Amino acid sequence: MLLILGLCLGLPLCGGQQEPLALAEELEEALWWGDQQIGHRVPRQVRLQQRLKTKPLMTHFSVKSTIISRYAFTMVSCGLLNRASEDKEVEFQMQIPAAAFITNFTMVVGDKVYQGEVAEKGKIRGDRAKKQNNKTLEDNGEKETETFSASVIIPAKNKAAFFLHYEELLQRRLGKYEHVISVRPQQLSGRLHVEVNILEKSGIVSLEVPPLQNSRQKGSGRAEDDVGPPHSTEINKNETFAKITFNPSIIQQAKIAQNGILGDFIIRYDVNREQRVGDIQVLDDYFVHYFAPKDLPPLPKNVVFVLDSSASMVGTKLRQTKDALFTILHDLRPQDHFNIVGFSNRIKVWQDRLVSVTPNNIRDSKVYIHHMTPTGGTDINGALQKGIELLNGHIADNDIDARSVSLIVFLTDGKATVGETQSSKILSNTKEAAQGRVCIFTIGIGNDVDFKLLEKLSLENCGMTRHVQEEDNAKEQLIGFYDEIRTPLLSDIRIDYPPGTVEHVTKTLFPNYFNGSEIIIAGKLVDSHLDNLHVEVTASNSKKFVVLKTDVPVGSQSTGNDVTGISTPKGQDADRNYIERLWSYLTIKELLTSWLKSNDEQEKKHLMEKARALAVNYQFLTPFTSLEVKELASEATQMAVKEVYGSSAAMGPGIVMQNLHGKNMPSGPDFKKQYSPRIKISRTSADGDPHFVVDFPLSKLTVCFNIDGNPGDILRLVSDHMDSGVTVNGELIGAPAPPNGHKKYRTYFRTITILINKPERSYLEITPNRIVLDGGDRLVLPCNQSVVVGSQGLELSVSANANITVTIQGTITFVILIHLYKNPAPYQRNHLGFYISNSKGLSTNCHGLLGQFLNQDPKLTKEPVGLGSNRNHTEPSVSQADLSSETILKVKGHRVPVIWKQRKIYNGQEQIDCWFARNSAKLIDGVYKNYLASHPFDTETTFGVGASQ
């Protein structure tokens, strides 16, 4: 077993370049050309088929997020299938928000489970994983995403599933919270599902889902041109709750991006705000305080734009910077003051002091920017000193009581090459000159920028930083960054609670509050019986000193994690409330920031130890912790599989009855009848090697035929996706042929997949050992225990190690027999048999190897050998000695010679008489390859309604 686990820093994916033709495109093309012989397409088709059989196939890709009061829990699950005859290495990749912490990672490879656990760095015991640091220590808006990747070897003809959990506190920017989910599975997925549930007790406003964003995509796919949510998106909401789902089919995925890189699925929203002092929520003694006042007059700002004009800025970077500044200058308010500094190896200042915002000054500043030319080196230290000097001079020359905010917007694409080039000296010089009165906001463009220096400059001087990638639109990024700081409303904010009432409180002092953002404080109440919490906010606004006071009721706090309408993630975090986890998340973020800012080794060590202990306790993957992935012991494997798949069934001895949501079902006689291993079912079946039997009740005929498939082939047994919404696919497994047999090998059904599209999408994946049922909640059931599970319109009944009965809408029933061998011969394999017990709900358009015969009324005739005359026989009786005639079966316009034969079904318990079609090719529509599904979840068909085009 090879396992490589890592978190790649930055935007490029950890797999190198993408293949030029993705699997999804191959699937679609292979379906279209499957039954057509066109000469010049054949070589390409051969290549496609080869790749289809060797490249691991993604069976599902699912992301589910639950957002409770701005705190988001996200779980990503992905399934991969290796259909090749040799082991294959696969890589699971997921872009996650840079602000998020990974909390768990689990893999199921074949029947082995690898569980992740966050531990102190340096104490990892496993030798299977290669670890990397989690990510840049502090998310200051510098990067939007980072990429998590894990590589593993999937054994031949086997599967792997990956489960990644992460958490983040959503930040408010420009008046909206934004939740971003990367939908980049690298290939088209048979089942792609994204679901986001939002619960905001304050009330949800301004909910929007824009088109998929592909700005970070490198030449793969294309963004949607239309406005509004992506196709197949559903939005349901009321005042406090919203549910958003995105379920694109393979065809819809291919229209967006043929290589499976769809883009970012984004949700933006805001909440109602009633109290000016903010919104305080309490759960089990932990509290969170959201402060985002509105309807305040903006503070005047003094801003100096410090722009890199060195030779490396030549071309697009400088041109887009100029265009952005032209727009930003027009947004300055009349009460603002500004200046411009350009720097290379020389420092060039537009004016010797800050000037007011007038039409003439704006015009002259744009002319100055227009004439900036790239040349020389990069004097970062000198440029910052000049910018701070201009601001300090402006503050000293103006009325000390006039409250305003002083800002530097600093932009560069490189490293210091002229003047002071040592980062530590640049930092100390800047901090000494600014003296806490000037906030520095830095922007780094491209891959050569000294981003650590810019990050620390902002951290030490009450600012933020942003990293603009080479391929990004710098103009839009710069304007967006400036928009976040263009309207300061408050400065010198202090939030106080009475001494002795709270403890472990996060930061309560903030230099500025900008319109559209939010201040968040979290902590713990000392007295759990406290009825009211007194809150006092002091700040400066314009020429006023603002004081806000109020008592917030906290006595009726909740005592658990039960939230109406949604549930928090199951498993390790189920016993911890979301506010406590929010507090731990925020505390660790602040400790990491303090560690980065500190220059004292003892202090840094203390901060690191404190952050590490908290991260291990709450299972957050941080720069001071690592993720240990180890194989679980065999006795824990079954329980772990059920946990990671989200099983809600209690697998005790005997019969268990419940629905998918955990509610008990009545154990009436209808359910008990389904457990009999000798259940009476129709003869219509596909079982054994595989042998097909079709029962025609109206004609009182039974017909049988064989299909000689290849190991790894997936056969379409029932195809009625467009009408009843039901599809059944069966995957073949190979075994050596018995001695002295006429076959080279045997084939059996290893997996039966039942896909249901109405009234809701769900699927069943059945093997001799387990059943995976996904109807919104994923459930994994063992085949060795009896159980009944039900949901809307779907019932699943398992008789231990005997059979599985699937009933759909009460009108369709399938029975899957389980064939197990205690001491199998070399040519025997544990396998499944598929039987159709009730087909009333299937339409007349139904097709597939079995489905095409369900509504037919065949006839038998006896004809002279080699002649075209026909004679009808209602009661056929054929003598094998009669060589002058043969029996012909007429069905669906086909005329097929048949012979009388006996065949055993129901695991050999019953022998039947049937008319055997030696040449099955004459009996079925089309040819064998028309019945090959491209993957287990393929619902396309080559025949009738919904046929592939």
C-alpha cells in the first residue's frame, strides 16, 4: 500500500498538467460511437476504450456544508473505481479555503480503512504518510485557496473512497458572507452533488448564488455566460434557514468543462441586524459576539498610494495597476486627502504633501500615473518611509481633534533590491516610523514577490494583505481589495464586558472598522446561570466619541447541538457545540498571528505550545500539528466504514427496522415476510455465469440465453431512466474456467447498482458483502445481518447472507440473491444473482438485457430447416430426432432458433424448462457493446427514449 498525503501551498494543483481529454468526454464520445462503424473514427475509438478500461473512474463526488451562525462545517466525499486488471495509483485533490482548518481525513481502500488523526508535529508514529505543513500561518486574505492531496494505490478491480472534513469561520466582506466550494473533481462524475444548509437565527437576507467562477482555472473549461445560479441549482429558504443544492448530470458537467474542472460554487448572503451593539449568541456557556454597525457617517481617510514602478512591472502588471488606480481615485470622497508615491531605485513623489480631493487634483494625479514608466530596482524600505513621512506630516499639520484614518496602500511585484534589503530591518524601520498611527495594506503581484515580508508588514501595522496571482486580473483584484477599506466607519474600537463575567475572550481591541466587514469576539461565560451580559462598545466616529451600552439576555441559552431543520456533522464533533468550536478556531487564528508578529523566541515558543495544544484538542490541522493517517485494526474496520459513510443504522443482532433518518419503522407482517431466504420471485433473472432467463406469463413461455461477457464489463440489465427513473447495471468479475470446459474463463456479477431518479435521486450499490444506500443520507449495511431500511418510496430488506429485496414506489421489486462459498474452488467466486419480482412500475419503453422483454408477447413456430414458410404452434412439442424442422421464437420482430432445455435457478434450488437461444445476438436488440455501461452509475441508453446522441 502506497499512501502519500500532503497539502500543496498555493493555487496550482498537485498533479501536474491535466490530460488533454478528460474521462467524461471519453465516456460521452464512446457512447455516441458505440454502435456505429465509421472508418476514420475507429483508431480513436480504440484508444478511448483502452483508456476507459485503465483510468480509474470517479463514481461520485459530493460536498455537503452546514453553516450555523457563520461557522461552516464541510465534508467532501469522493469515490474512485479501478476497473483495470492491475493496481493503479490515484490522487484525490481538493481545493479548500485558505482560512479553513482540516479536521479529519479518512480513506477506504478496498476493505481497508485508513483513519486520520491530528497530532503534535514530531510525534507522528505512522510511516505510511509523507506530511507537509498545513498552510500559511495566517489568512489575511492573501490567498483564496490551498490544495489538499492524497495518493493511494487501488488494487485491481477495486474501489477507494475519500472523506475530507474542514471548518471555517466565514468572513464578511463588502456586506456579504461568502462560502466557496471548489467543484474540481478532475473528471466527470457519475454522481455529483453539492449541498449547503444555512441556519442564521438573526434572519437571512440577500442570498445569492452566482454562476460558477473559474478565475483560478488554467485554460480548462469555461465559465458560464448566463447570470444567476448554475443549471440544476435549487434554492429553498425561509426567514432563518436556506438549503441550496447543485446536482449537474454528466451532460451538464460536460457543457461546463469537459475535463471535470467546473469551478467554484459560491454562495453569498447577509443577516439581519437589529441591535447596534451587535448580535450575541450563547450555547453551553460559550458565547460569540458579532459587531457590524450600519448607518454611520464615514470617517475621513488620509491615504498614500505607494506603487512599484521598477523594471519588473513592465507590461500587463503596470498597465492593470494604472487602470485600477484610475477607478479608485474616482471613489475618493471630498473629505479625504491623498498622495501618490512611485518607487524603483528612486523614490518619486507626486506632491510634497497630501492634497484634498478636487476634480483638478484627481485629473492631475491620473496624468502623473499615466506617465509612470517601469525602470530600475526596488527600494521597498525607502518607499514606505516616504509614505509614512507624508502621512505623519499631514496629521501634525492638522487639527488634532479631527478624527480620521491614515492608510498606506502598498503594491509591489518583487523583493527589495535597492537600499535596505534585509527584511527584519525593513520591518523594524516601518514599525518605528508608523508608531501605530498608520495602517499599511499590502498587495503582492505575481510569483516573485516577497510575500512573507508583505504579510508581516500588514500584521504589524493594523492592515491586511492580498496576493494577486500572475494569471489573475490584477485590475479587478486591486479594485476589490480597495473597496473593502474605502469606507472606514469607526476607529479605535474597544469592546468590554464586566470583569468576572467572561473568560478566555479573544481579541477585544480593533484599530478600524470598515463598512461591510464585521468584528467577531468569542469567549466563555464564568457564570452559567447569568441572565444578562452587559456589553459596552467605545470607538471614534468622525468628530465624535461613540459609546454603546446594553444588556443582552443570555439566560435562555441552549443546552445541546440540536438545531431545527439541520444537524451538525456526525462523529468526533457531534458532542461539541458550534460556538465552542468557533471560539477555538478564532483563538488559534489569533495565536498564529501573534506568533508570526513576535520577534521574541521565548514568546514565540509559548504561543506555539498554546496553539498546538488547542489544535490537538479540537483536531485542527495547523502549522504546528500534523495529520497521522493509519490503518485501523480489523475489528474496528467495519465500524469505521459505517461511520465514514454516515451510517445511521444500528447493526445489532437480529432484525433492525428503521428509515434513513433514524426513525423506527413498524415491524408489521409485511416486513417479516421479506426475510424468508426462500422468497418466491419471478423467473426473469440474470444469474450464474451469467445465465439469463425471461418469463413471459401471457404466452406461458420461458426463454433463456447466455451472455459471454468480459471481466470488468458493466452490463445494462434494466434501462428505464427517462420514464420510471430506474436503471440497473451489473458489473462482471472473472474466474478461471473449470477443467475440460469449453470456456476460457467464467464471469459472475460482483456488483449490482440500482439507480433511482424519481421522486428523488438515490442509488444502491450491492456486493456480496455490503450494501451502500445513498438517498441523501449515505448508509452502509453489511449483508450478513438482517435489516429493513426505508425512505420515501424506497424499501430495502436484507435477509442475512441470503437475499436483498429492493422495492421502489410499491410497483417495482428486484431481488438480489447472494451466492457465498465457504471453500470455493478456483473457478468459483462469491457473486450475485439479479431477479425481477415485480415490473408493473417499469414503462413500455424499458430496455436493457432483461428490460427489453418485460412487456412482450412472443410466439413459437415450427419451420422446415432452410425454408421461409411459417407455421404457428400454440403448444410446441419438439423432438430432437426431427432434423427436418426447427423451432423459431418470434419476439420484437426477431426470429430466433431455439431448443428445449432445463436450467437451474434460485441458487440451484429449482429446475425450470425453457426455450434456449443458442445465438443470443439474434435475440437481443443491437449488439453486445450496446449494453455496456461506461461506469456503474451510467444511466444513458443506446435504445428508445433517452438514447445517447
